[in-house]
Amino acid sequence: MCELKKKPLFNADGDTDAPSRRMIGGNTTNLNDFNNLKYPWVSDWYRQAMNNFWIPEEINLQTDVREYRLLSRAERAAYDKILSFLIFLDSVQTANIPSVGAYITANEVNLCLAIHAFQEAVHSQSYSYLLDTICSPDERNSILYQWKDDERLLARNRYIGDLYNEFQERQTGHGLVRTAIANYVLEGIYFYSGFMFFYNLARNGKMSGTVQEIRYINRDENTHLYLFRSIILELRKESPELFTDELVEEYRGMIREGVEQEIAWGRYVIGDDIPGLSGEMVDEYIRYLGNLRSTGLGFGELFPGGRAEPESMRWVSQYSNANLIKTDFFEAKPTAYSKSTALEDDL
């Protein structure tokens, strides 16, 4: 596979016409021009992401401070472990996005990646706010660095971290697609599976402030998922040599591996001890997510059962749907969940 060249910060001899622009391997000036776009989806994505701005500390967590102590042992252990994993994922995303952007030669897409990285930093801030408010300093540090003591959590972190490190060590077109697929699995399976646990707490009347934070994060992640799906689909059109039958099977294998790891993780942290959930419900939901993500890239289904949301998990979309109107948990007044047309999670 050919090596990618890091784009210059400024290239006086770069192409200025949009049709010549490429996702990778292009000759970009690296100057931003909002009125000269090659990819029509960028404009709507950019405006949606800008309208998603929020501040974590605006959400009241005082009820959660009390309710955290009242969670069952299984609920609290799952809360801590899943939160620890999500903290790692958002942290590594904040660092990984710029490393990908350094080789994306479509300047308009880099504008989207800049917002993506910023929002991941806000998510890290949100998780820090949760820990600082709900937990003691010792509990906070225990959750933040739980991977140092939990071998299964360390293995999960290492898997995604190693995939990202591969591209740090050698920058090829194939490596960039692998990184994009890893990102797509992280955004569309790992995050969504983790959010599901918190939504289950909400439907049991618990930890409403945490869930409100998660809903805002989920809304952002929905746009991130759409962004990387679009990047992968554009790469497939522009660089078909990176999507031969053999390579597509490799990418399918990455998604399948992500699903299998998430199922094993769900059995470990949730099992059958959480009210409202069972191991089989979680397994079915994660396989559904895997099918949804694979077919969204045109790779076909990975598991029997199609793309239909499992009947037992229909309640998840009631909390995660970015097009719904949310109700403020503390002031009981309706507020718009977003200021512009939301990107649907039909990926």
C-alpha cells in the first residue's frame, strides 16, 4: 500500500477548484472556502454540529449525588466500569482525530473534523464533571484509572488504542481506512452500547442528570458517526483499490470483532443482575448495531436477524433519538433538542 504524505499547512500551487479535491492524496491549498465545496453533505453536517453546542455544567446533578449511593452493587459497578471505558474512548478520540485530519486533503472535511475533536473534548469535560460531582476524590481516581486494575478493561482500551497506533507508525491509504473503520466501530457500537446502560437507569427512574449528559453526548456522537460513514463512502468512490473484495472482508471482520468484544464486555459488566436488562437483550442489541453499521457502509449484514431494532430494546431510541424534543428534568419545561434538522441515525 502506498504511503500517504502529510498535507502542507499552505500550498501555493494547490488546486482551488472543488472537483479536483480528494479525500486523500489531493493537492490542497489548505485554505477554507465555505462557498466552494465538493461534498454536498458537509454544509448540513457543519451547521448541525455547530448548533449542537452545549455546556456540561449547565445540567444539575444534585439528585444523582444521592441516587448514586442508592444504586445496587451491580448497577454501581456497571456505572463505574462503563463510565471508565467511555472516558478512555473520548480521550483517545480527542487525540486521534487530528492525526487523521493531517492526511485528509479535503479542507471542508477537516473543518468537520475540527468540530468533532472539540466535541470529544467537551465529552471528556462532561465525564469529569460527573465524577467530580458524584464521587469522592478517591472514587473519582479509581474510576478514571480503573483499567490499571481491571484486566478486561485494559484489554478493551488496548484493542482500540493499538488500532489507532498502527496508523501513527505507518501512514498508508489502507491504514487510514482501517483507522476510519475503527472510529466507526467506536462511535457506532461501543458508544451506543454504553449509552444503552444509562438509558436503562433512566427508565427505572435513576440518575436523571447523568442521563441528560449522556443524551447530549449521544446527539454529538450521532453526527460523528455520520461524518465517518460519509468519509468512508467517499473514500470508496475515490479510491476503489482500498475496497477490494478481500479488503472489504477485512473491514467486515473488524466490525464483527468489535461486536464480539462488546458482547463479551456487556456480559462482564451487565450480565443478568441489572433490573430491566438481561445478557440476551444486550447481546441482541449489540448484534443489531453491528448489522446496522455494516450495512450502512454497504458491507452487508454480519449476523442473522436483519436490521430491525429488537423489540425488547425499542425503548433505547426513545432516549437517544436526536430528533425528539427533550424535557428538562428539573424545570419540567420543553426545550428544543437541536436548533436545526437533526441527522437521523439510520446508518
